[in-house]
Amino acid sequence: MRFSDYLAHEWRPALGCTEPASIAYATGLAAAVAGGAPQAVAVACDPRLYKNCYAVGIPNSGRRSGMLWTAALGALVARPEARLEVFRHVRPELLPVAAALLEAGAVTARVDASHTELWAECRVRGERGEARVVLRDDHTNIVAIELNGEPQPLDAGLGRGASAAGRVRAELAALPIAELVGLAATLDDRDRAELRRGTDMNLAMAEHGLGLLPRQGGARSPVGLGGARASLLVSGGVYGRMSGEDLTVMTLAGSGNKGITCSVPIACRAKELGVEPRRADEALALACMLTSVTTHHLGTLSAICGSANAAGIGLAAGLVALEGGTPRQVSLAVTNMVGNVSGMICDGAKIGCAMKCMTGVDAAFRAAFFALQDIGIPVTDGIVGADGEASLQNLARIARRGMDAVETEILAIMQEKLDAARADGGDFAK
């Protein structure tokens, strides 16, 4: 595998949370196929996609959130060529039109729990009839387009993302950590430029988001072993993104929060250490790949927090590499993370993710610190394995098989809160 091929699938720009952007992309495609002004919009999706659209802010919407607003705005914009930056095209005059559709009951959403991976079916009724679009496995991977029940071409310009992200992740996951370390050293100039471009985008969001948070003043550092500035910046970046701020970030393994969590601390630590930019590039490359490997084990969307776990694990590995650690020490850092933060639940995308990502960054600095001293959680402890690869396999068992009941309860709690809000005359647009 060439690292350039990896980047093409896993390092992609997006505006706003990727799950709402994905739904808006699909409803926009359906609206474009149906033609004219959308008359009705219906979305069915897997539980995790719904969960990540429940409370996260939608860019340029005046702080609206929820699946119904997401679906309506995507259909009204109808700009599928924008892909995951579709919210860039939301204009103020569309908001009352979307509100009218919602108030008329013309926008609906339901959860289809039979789908355990990323999946959505979006239907829009328009001038030419009803269009149906099906999205599966990846945020821009359209697998079916229909108009009035008749299949339509999966035109690359409108629909299919043709993402091989799943295959790329599986291929990386089959490699030992030592080989990933080697692959990170093969970057060409274009790879380095793309990594730096994404880091600059994420740092811009982080600095912007930090301005939205309370001033820290003389508060004591939340990370005793370094990384305080990085931790706060990540928190600010995720807070801004989850609030719906109008800044594009570079996503990693389908998540902007993962991209921020990996890239911002490595940039901060590299500056603090004064290391050469080329070494920082390679550390970030390794962090990205291990984030993707962990995402392969957990799933694109998971019952456990992908940013604290997948991106946190990637970050810990990258921090070890940044300080000249060995492949064995990288493996120790992975195991230290699995033995520490595994089990942190994902209860949907929202501003609270800023604290979870902050926790993941703090843990990553500590995991790397101990790994660089050749200290790792021993195989006799809990769920960790004999090395990083085995620890990730065990983490996958917890996430994919052990957390099913947890996710069911999370969704039940969210639905109960929504029902209560509706009964009190609150926000109906989830």
C-alpha cells in the first residue's frame, strides 16, 4: 500500500459533524434526482447514525440540530457535489422553508435497528416523483439511486463516493505495528503537504473554538505530564465543530473529531520539542494509520467513543514516534490506552464530545510517557493482550459484542428525553 492511497480515503475535509453531513448529502442527492422543490423527505437509518445526528449543531442553521432539520436542509440545498461540505450552502432564507416542512409533518425519520453498520435510506418527493437514495458503510458511499422505483446510474459526479475506506482499514489492520511504523517513513512531498494542510485546518478550528470556551486564567494544568495546551486546543476544536461553527476540518477515518484529536496535539508537541517538520509528519502519519486500524476493529460508528479510543490510541502511538520511540514502545502505548479508556461510551455527537476528546488526549500523553519508559500494562491485567495488536483485538470484542445492550439503553434514554421535550412543547425537530 502507498501512503498516498491511504490518505485519499481517510483524510478528507468536512463541514460540521460527518453524520449529519452524510444525511444531508444523501437527501440532497435524492432531491436533485426528484427535481423541483422538495415536498416530502423521509429518512431511515441505523441507530448510530441517528444517535450522531440527535444533538449536534448544524452549520449555518442558527444552532439548529437533529435529524429532521438535517434531512430538510440537505434536501433544500440539493448540492450533492458538495459532499461532506454541503452545509456550506445553507442560506438564511432556507430556514423558514425547512421549518414549514417540519411543522407540516413532511419530514420524517425512523431508526432501522436491523442495520448494525452505517446505513441510510433517503426518500424525497419532488417534481418528477419520488427519488430513493441508499448510503452504506461510508459517509459518501451511495449504493443505490432510484426514481419512481426505476434504478438510476450511480454517476460519480452526483452519487457514489466509491470509498474503499473499509478495505484500506482492513489492509492496515493486517499489518504488524512495526510495519506501520515503516510505512509512516515512506511519505512523499505530496503526502507531507496534505498532512500539513489538514493540520492547519484543524488548528484553525481549535483556535477558533478555544475562543468560545471560558478563559482558563490561572487554572492548574489538567495534564500533569505535558500536553495541557494541546488538550485545551482539542477541546476547543471539538466544541466549535459540535456547535456547528462554519469552519471546515480535515476528517480522519470518517470523523472530524478524530482528525482534530490526532493532528492538533502532535503539532503542539512537535513545536514544544523543536523536532524537524518531517519527523512530525511521520509521527502524524503513524497516528492516522493506527486510528484507522482501531476504527476497523470498532466499526465506522461504534458503541464506544471513537475519538477517545481510536484517535486516542493513534495519538499515543504518534507521540511515541515523535520522541523517537521504538515499535515495541508504540505497541506498549497502544496497550496502555486499551487498558485505560476502553469502555467510554458514545452517546452521540454533541458539544459534550469536547470533554471526551480532552480525556482521550490526556490519556494519550500519559500512555506515551509510560511507554517511552518501557512501562506497559501487563498481559495479566484485564482485557489487554500480549502486545498492541492483541489488545486491539480484545477491544474489538468489547465494542462489537459486549456493548450491544449498552447502546440499546443509550438510544432509549435519548428517545425518552425527546418524548418528554415534545410533551412539554419543546423542540420537536429531532
